[in-house]
Amino acid sequence: MTTVTDGFSAAFSNKSRGNIQPVTSIVSARDNIIIDDKLDPYKGEKIQSVTELDELSSSIQSEAINPLPEYKNIWQKIYYEYIVLDKTSLDVSLKESFLYNRDLKPVEEERRVWSWYNYLYFWLADCFNINTWQVAATGMQLGLNWWQCWLTVWIGYTWAAVYVVLNSRFGTAYHLSFPITVRASFGIFFSLWPVINRIVLAIVWYSVQAWLGAQPVSLMLQSIFGKDLPTRIPNHFSSPNSTTYQFMCFFIFWAVSVPFVLIAPHNIRHLFTVKAVLIPFAAFGFLIWTLKRSHGVIALGTLNDSAPHGSEFSWIFVKALMACISNFAALIINAPDFGRFATTPNASLFPQLIAIPLFFAITCLIGILVTAAGYHLYGINYWSPLDVLQQFLETTFTRGTRAGVFLISFVFALAQLGTNISANSLSCGTDMTSLFPRYINIRRGALFCAAMALCICPWNLMASSNKFTSALGAYAIFLSSIAGVICADYFLIRRGYVKLMHLFLAQKGSYYMYNNRYGINWRALVAYLCGIAPNLPGFINDVSPENKVSLGAVHLYYLGYPVGFAISFTIYSILCYFFPIAGVPVKNFLKDKGWFQTWAYVEDFEDEWKNEIRKPILDNDIDPLYEVEGLKKIY
């Protein structure tokens, strides 16, 4: 008999011990465990059972751990050893394994390692990518001059920062990811709909970002093998929007990205640190190089044949501004996925509120000035600043030019890789763990996202700036309504109070089952649909211009994200006023005052959950106000 101090880790940790072989778990380490070697009656092999020294405080008995049955065939072996991840969940129902698993549990203190400077590094790294430069250049494509375009960037990304901070507070205070935070407002099981929404959109956007990453790969290859490389490779691609060479570059970027999607979320901060160090040199180096080639002259006016005026100018300004917010639609929703790793309540608050508009404004200004200088040099209003870099190779193919283009393109590719992981693959992986936790963890979900990206055709989506802004608009109108419901529920209705344990329980009495067996909050459903509806006519007209709609519907669609957010926020609040929900600290949220958000203690959460999951009916005798009395409130 062997005594260990982390017996539950021995039985349930990621690494297999004692032939029990679980990979992830619904429980974690506790102290004072005795492991007894016994004979497996099924396979004639030794297994280990777990006994708690302090039997009075034990919540999990040794009989809860059962050996796997003998494999009857090779397919059963493959299923148990390679498909099932959480082998300890084989003795619990699929519903219980859905409610709680290691990747979705509240983040304990040991894994909360993101300090304020990590968030600065994160946004400094995220702001520098091809997509951000194209968003800025979209305004110039529509006819704005450089300073008008830059003004839309400041306003748009300031709004985006506010949305990010609002959506991250829930995850930061209670150390939860998006798939769990959304359960509070949409219901335990109806939360699957926003999660599926996010998964599909993350896969599409991962593919788009990977396609954008193909251009710096192409520039690196041309710097090495010659600027005529695209013409030397025969084109057998059927689409007019791509060639065999472009698809090859896309596949190279995709293949190089795959190992990085396997990095654990709390460790991915190191990639952002590396990006943050390299980005300023590449960005300002590119700007200085471009200005030197143009002898310091940039095109100060509109780069189109005529400048817009009056109402036309106003709506173009709005459209460019909304493109900045729509560019953040995914990051706004999955803000809790990174906020949950904050070391302190404010570690993710002020750094994000300041860093997002500041860093994105500086990055966009570089892109705008490069585009304006490129117009002076070549007489073309380039949508992507990388097109200007391509012209450097075309016009001056010297050793110095080749080296400069290669190095700048390398940083662009690295930046694109980090953005794709933070905004898409990691979010997709986190969300998929909430769908099939027995079979999928964050790593498998991220790999699924990367694999499905090959099935999308991003070259058609990115054929022009008009299609690009259409994609951003479509992405935003669905996610804005989700964000509106979440914010209304958390900030206005609940005032920051959440019964953390109930988010992981589906028994009768759970606040977030909303008094029905299906775990659906119908108020959230109605508000979500109402937030989407006004934007649909304009969206249909944007993707299919032959379907004519009123000018008012088109203009409403230009305001897509704030309109969807505001409508869903308002409708949800009204419905909760007339049809109150349980588990809130105030009876009348319009009149009563108070804020009840606390810094959650979750070190013993798993043991408590194992006790609560066995109860047929949950006890709700404790008043929410009494529960948070004496606890320090955070804002």
C-alpha cells in the first residue's frame, strides 16, 4: 500500500497513473489519500483504488472509481483508449459530464497567471495583423482621406474596448470561460446555441485569417526564390479568385499554425510576448522604409476619383467606424476566455480599456500612411499594405530589398498566427469542450477548427473590400445580440451576483435551469431574435444586391453591432421586469441599488460540486444578499 499526498491527482490527473488511465477529469487533487493495489477482475491486471484517510470529510468513495471493462474487439479498445478523453466520466451520465469538466471548471489560483502587462502584450501583439490594416484601409477605399479614416479608428476601437471590458468582467470575477458565463443568461442547455454560433463563426474566421496569412508567406518565398515564383508554378486552380500558388502559400501557413494551436491557454501568453517584442520594429521599420521611398510625400486627400459629401460622406464614415467594431465581434464575445486567467480583479480592466484604442490607433495609422505613401509611389489605392510591400519586390529586387521584405513578412505571418489562435482556434476549442467534454478538450477542439478551415473557401470571401466588410457585418449581427443579452443579465438584472455552483448543476432548484427541464431562458431567446431581426434586410441586400430593400434598412444595417446590442439589451431587460427571474439580489432592478460582484474563491470547487451533483433537489434557502454579506465587492 502506498500513501501519496495528491491521491486524486493520481487517479484523475492528465497523466495516467496506476493503470487507471484517465486523461482529464471532473475532479482534482486532494490530500491524504491512500492507494491500494488490487487485482482487476476484468483484465487480470493490477489497478489502484482510492481511500480517504479522513473518512468524515470524504465526498468520493472508492467504489466511485471503476476499472474499464475488458476490450471485446479492437474497435472497443480504440474507443476507450483514443476517443474517450475523460475516462472517469464513463460512470456518470452524459448530462453530468456536459455540466462540468477540467477545461470548463473555474480557473484556480495556480493557473491565474495573466498580470496587467500580459494583457498589454496581448493587445499589442493582436493589434498588428493584416486584418487590422485592411479594416483601416477600407475607409480609404470608400473615399475617406487619411485623417478622417484615422478618426473612425479611434472612435470605433474605443467602443470596442468598452464592449470587451464589459464582457470580460463576468469571466474575470468568477474565473469562467464564455461557454459557462453564457449559461447564466441563456440557461444551462440553451447556452449551447450561442456556443454553436460562436464555433461556426470561429471556424469561418480562422479560415479567413489563414488566407490572409498566405500573403506574407508568399512574400517570403518570393524573397528567397525570385519574384517570378508565382508564374513559374502552373495554375490548375478552378476558382478565379485564387491560383495554385496562392493555395500552396495558404496551406503552408495552415500547416505551420497547427503545432501552435496545441499550446495550453494559460501558456499562450508567451507567444504574445514574443510578438510584442518584434512588432514595433517591423511596423515602424515598414513605415520609415515606405516614407523614404516616397521621399516623405503622402497623398493627403481622398484616394478615389471624387470625395464623398453630405449624407453620402456621413454614412461612409459610419460604415468605416462600424467596421472597426465588427472586427472585434469575436474578441468581445470570447473576452472571458482570457479574462478568467487574470491575477487580480483589475488586471484585465484598465489595461484593456486603454490598450485597445491606443494600440489599434497607432497600428492603423501606420497602415493608413503606408497606403497613402503607396498611392503617391504607384498611383494605386491599395487595400492591403502588403500590396505595397509586394511592389517593393517588383520594382527593386536587390539583396537589401529581399532581406527587408522577408523580415517584415515574417513578423506579419507571426502576428497573423497569434491573432488566429487568440480570436478563433482557442475560442473554438474552449466552446467545443462544452458540447462533448467526454470526447473533446481544448486541444482537440482547436485542431477541429484548423481542420475545418480547409473546407472553407476564404479566397472568395476576400476577393474585394466590399465582400470583406460584408463578412464583418454578418459576423457582427449575430454576436452583438448575444453580447447584449449577457450584459443586460449580468450588469442590470443580477448586479454582478452569480450563484457559481448553479452554473454547473441541472437539478431542480438550479437558478439557471429557469424552472423548466430544458434549461431554456425564453427571455434570452426572444431578446436574441429581436436583436438580429432589424439587421437581416440590410444584410440580405449587402450580400445579394439584386434583392432591393429600403434605404433605411440599409442604413440600419450599417449600424449593425450597436443596434443589435442595444435592442437585445433593452428587450431582455423589459422581459425580466415583467417576468422576474430567480436568484437575483434585488427585487426591482430599476429602483433598487447595489452592486454584488465578488472575487470568487474556487480552490475547493470540485469537491463541493461532487457533493452537490448527488442532490436530487438543490437548496435555495440562502438569500443572495445574505450570501454576499461581508464579502469584498469588486467593480
